[in-house]
Amino acid sequence: MPPRPTRGSGHGRSARRRHGETHQGHEEGSERWLVTYADVLTLLLVLFIVLFSVSVVNTSKYISLKTSLASVFGNGIKGVMSGGNGLLENDAEGSGQQLVMPGEPVQPISGKVSNQAPVSGQQVSDTGYTQAQVSGEVNEFKAIEDAIKAALRKHDRAGQVRFKITERGLVITVITNALVFPGNSATLLPEGERLLSVVGAPLVDQTNRIEVDGYTNQERVSTYPYPSGWELSSARASAVVRYLSSRGVSQSRLSAVGYSDQRPLFPASDPRSVTLNRRVEIVVLSTLPPAAGPDLRAAGAK
């Protein structure tokens, strides 16, 4: 007769089997939280992406979408819903851009031709000015020059001032000889004040900014009591600015610069350099963009 299994051995196998199943279930339960954690991280990532995309607003695209939707639901113009190009091109009329950026105009795309008609039939160049504007400013400069020349002739001072239209504007050159400034001095003499009163009168009613530049000649002589020609030329330019201001020219339009002997009209070997390089220039500055300088100079030379 075969031996009967004892109760103890069966009980041991059942216990081991139950213990193995419990251990396996415990391992599966301990790893289940990783799935939940990964889901949470994925949702957070999606949330951050959505928040970032919402925070970045393309103004022109917003305006195009707004106009296209208004076309579909309102005024009957063909919009994006019916195959229009409201979202593909930034040429929609955007009257509602203040809703996105109050007070900030939408800038045109670089290189895109403006739909605004040129002033006075002139073609606007890429630099933002027209030849009509250049001609108009040259005419204004010549009118100032003619007014000053007429006043100089009336006061018997013709020839003491020179005129030239450059890239910067109208340059009025006053030779600072002994009748205007004493040697190594920035104090205007009575004759110099009378000369500047004639020059400054037509400038009072102008709106252009005015820069007064002081220069010394190239002679290697003492500039005492000034340390160098820089201080002397700056002081003379400042003296002219103060005088023009006292004659009615607005201080907000005036500035003074000293160049010492660094921008001579004539080289040191030229005999004229001694007197003509020692000067003060009153520059009626152009209101046109800097790119218009060559055209301004060419038009002024005619």
C-alpha cells in the first residue's frame, strides 16, 4: 500500500504557494505607482507647453484671425473659413490691434512696399525721404543765406561770413579774427557781437537745431590760460551759443562743440590756414535722415 501523504507536507506546499503568490502581488503593487507618477509628469509637461503657447501672442496673426472671422460672420467678405487668405498673409486691415498691445502700432514687415501714396507724386526711397523734401530743405537754407547776406550788406559787413550747404545742413562760417575774439580768449568783442547779431536774427524764427563748432588754427603756440586748443575752441563755441540765446534763439535748439585744430579748411602749408582755420561755424542742421546727406550736398552745390 503506497504511503499516504502526511498532512504536514501538503500544508507546507500550500503555504509556500500562497507565500509566493503574495510576494509576487506585493512586487506588482510596489511598481504601480511609477505609472501614475509618469502620467502626472506627462500632464505637467503638456500644461507648461500650453501655458507657454498661450503667453506668446503674434500680433499680426491675431489681427489676421480676428479680421478673417469678422469677415465670415459679419461683412460677407471672403475669409479663412471659405478659402480666404486671412491667416496666410498679413495684409488684413487690423483695426483691433489695440486690444493686444494698447498704444503700440503694428510695424510693417521689412521690405514690404507701403500702400501709402508718395507725397507730391514723388517716389519714396528705401531710406525714407524724397527728392522733393531735399529740394525743399535746400530752398529753406538758401532763403536763410540770402536773408543773412542782405543784412550783412546793410550793415557793411559783406564778406565776413561764408556759407556752404553740406551733408549736415547749412554751414555759416565766421572767421574769428581779432575783431571777433582776442588772442587766446573766448570773450566776444563788441564787433563780434554786432556781427553775430546780424547772423543770428534770421535764425530766431527757424525750427532746425543749431550746432556751433569752434576751431583753432594749426600754429604751435601757447593757448594760455587754456590748457589746449580743445578748451579754447569749446569756450569760443559756448560764447557764441550764449550770445545767440540772448538774441532770441531757443536754448533747446543750441549746442556747442570744440574741435581744436583737427578739422582744418586748409593745410598748415597754406598761408590762408593761419586766419581761415581759426573760425566758428554755425551749422543749421538738416531735418532729413542721414542717408539724404549726399543728395543734400549735391543739390546745395547747384
